[in-house]
Amino acid sequence: MTDVITAFERSPDGGMGLARDMRVRWALEEVGQPYDVHLVSFRAKREPAHLRLHPFGLIPTYEQGDLVLFETGAIVLHIAEQHAGLFPDDAGARARAVAWMFAALNTVEPPILELVTARFAEGDRPWAEARLPLVEDRIRERLAQLSARLGDADWLDGAFGAGDLMMCRRSSGSGFGPAGRVSGACRLCRPRRSAARVRTGFRRPMGDQRRSFAGRGQSPDAPGNTPPARTSQSLRRSAVPDTTCHMSISLDGVVAGPGQSREEPLGRRGRELHDWHIGDPRANDADRVANEWLMRPRGAYVMGRNMSGPIRGDWDEDWSGWWGPEPPYHAPVFVLTHHAHHPIPMDGGTTFHFVTEGFEAAYSAACAAAGDLGVDIAGGASTVRQALIAGVIDELTLDIAPVLLGSGERIFDGVESFGFEPAEILHSPLATHVRYRRVG
């Protein structure tokens, strides 16, 4: 009998992998247990059928024959007890794993959820400005304590287990969500996020949850849109994952200014296109959501050589990219070049592969490597143009900055038709963020 879990039909986090069902999916993948997912609309979660599964109208729920469970921690604990792979054999080590599970839910999670409430539900209250720094300090303290306990290890108590699974979602959740500026400097969050992402058990459900969000530009609760109460999403997926592209662009269609160099990798004034996500104090919640779109995990990336570094012609020096020892990709990156180079493995799961046979070869290799998380066309302008002309992009996000650059690198030169329609629009003083989906 196949286990059944519930998840929201439209992932509230935009497919970032932070919704509550993610940890249950991940646990089932880790133990190799097949499962089906019933997708629940925001309207249906309040109806009697779902309230019989979860008395508080939340997700996830878990059904195994006549057994019905709710609450993520209880479900993961049950899975770990029923199947090998998440609990060690030693009784003491198992007890410690349970302790870490409870610590994730009772010690680390509460201040993160408090920050979400303080920012979004109470952000307009007169005490919000004074309260937020106090909540952020509590999160920093917890993450620092967790980081100190972890030390240089990948996982909390030897091999990966249920305690790590629960704690990874909380610590990395704070990194992607509203607490991102709190946890971004915490030494714990980046390496554990990287270690988690390279696990197959994480990558598969991440792709599933991403597809629960993709293509639904209208909220399931929007007027005139009445979806079925529960629809099924099979674990064994056959659809081809989306290919995405996310670019910052000027009002006159430029994605990088003229005169790109080692000193100015974005070209003259090109940095102005990115103020929305690199520290401008005017950035608002729309910019933070768009940054989460930008940083969502993908299975593989395709980029041009100019995007990967300033070297032109033959490889005459040692260069491994702009990003330091741990690039933000955490997945294979296929770099278009006319000059062959051996692969460059980096920390955190990124390996740069250099492809000399053109865009089609690089894209095919990326698709083969990406699995269920899909491919992202990472830039620069020439590579994006080739992807648009080839018609391989399913979702195109443009962060349109109120800037005129006059000249530079453009992504639409030579592209004869657009073929997308807006699915979601956010705006701030720094950019208008438009997420387009391919028509048809």
C-alpha cells in the first residue's frame, strides 16, 4: 500500500522548498518509500474532508492504510521508526537523533516563525520596528549555538539522520526566507545547505514541490477559480522539469553595461541593475521574494564564458570563477567556451564543466545532469539569447531596474518572437519583478 501525504496546491514559498511537506517528502525519499501526494487548495484546507485529516487545517498529513498522522515532526518520527535509513542502530545514538528533532521544532524554529509573524502579520504595528531586532538577535544566538555544536562536521551526530533532516529545514529555511539577513553570515547555514542539496533524497522532492508552484500564476483561491479539493501528484514523475532564466535588465533592454572587465564584471554602471538584491536599504519584501526566486535550487546551470570569468582566448591563468571557493550554484555548471578546459570541482557541490560544442551540447548535458530540479540559463546575454531563440526557456524572470544604460549587452537582439505571458508581478522602488511563463 502506497503512503499518501498532503501538500498545498500552490506552494506558499513560491517553490523554494520551505513548505512543511518538504521534510516529509525528503524523509520518504531517504528511506526509499514510494508515496503519492494529494494537493490541497487553500480553500479546501478549511473544508471537513481535510479537517478530518488535520484538525488545524494545515499540511502535511500522512496516511498509511488506516493510520492518519499530522504534524511534520510526528510524521518524520514515524517514518524513521518504520524504515531503515534515518535512525542509527545504536539505541543511544537514536535517542540523540530524536533529541535533535525536538530541538529543531522546539528551540530553533520558534524564533524563526516569530520573525515571520513580526514582519508580515505585525509589520505595520507601532512596536514592529523596535521588536524586529530583538527577534533577529534570538535567531542569531540559536544559529551561533548550533554552529558551535556542529564544528567542522557535516552532520550533528555522525552520519546523516532524522535530526539533521529536521534541523536542515529550519536553519536553511531561515537562510532563504524572511530571516535570510539574520542567518546569511552564520557559518552553519551555508555548508549544511550545500550538504543537504547534494543529497538525492533532497533534490527529488525539491523538484516536485517546485512543480507544485510552477505554472500557477493565479491563486487557487482567486475569484472564479475553483479547483478540485484534492488532486494527485505521483512520485514517479514523467513531465520534463522546467528550464528557467532570471535576469536583471535595464529599461532599455541591457543586462550588462559596456566595458566588462575584471574590475567591472557587470560593465560600466551594470551594478545599478542589481541594487535590488545587493544591499540597497530601499529594498522591500518584493525584492526579497524575487531574490528567493533567483536563489532557488536548480539541478544544473548553463552559462557563457564571460559570465564565468574575465579571461578571453586561451586559458593562460588559473581561474575558478568570481564567487570564491563555494559558488552559489551547488550543482553542475556547463560553461560555453571555444577553448577546452578540464572540469573544476568547487566546494558545496558545484563543478564547472567546459563545453566547446555549442549551446545545444551544453544544454543537453545540463538536462541530463539536472534530474528533477531542471536547468537554469544563468547568463550572460549571448547564452540567454541562444536559449530564447532555441525556445527552451519555460519560465523567464526579469528584474526591470528603472535605469537607462544606453549601450551594453542585450538579450533580445535577434529574438523574433517573445512567446511568454506574465504570471506574477512584484515591484519596489528598485525594480519591477516580472515572472513570465511560456504560452502553451
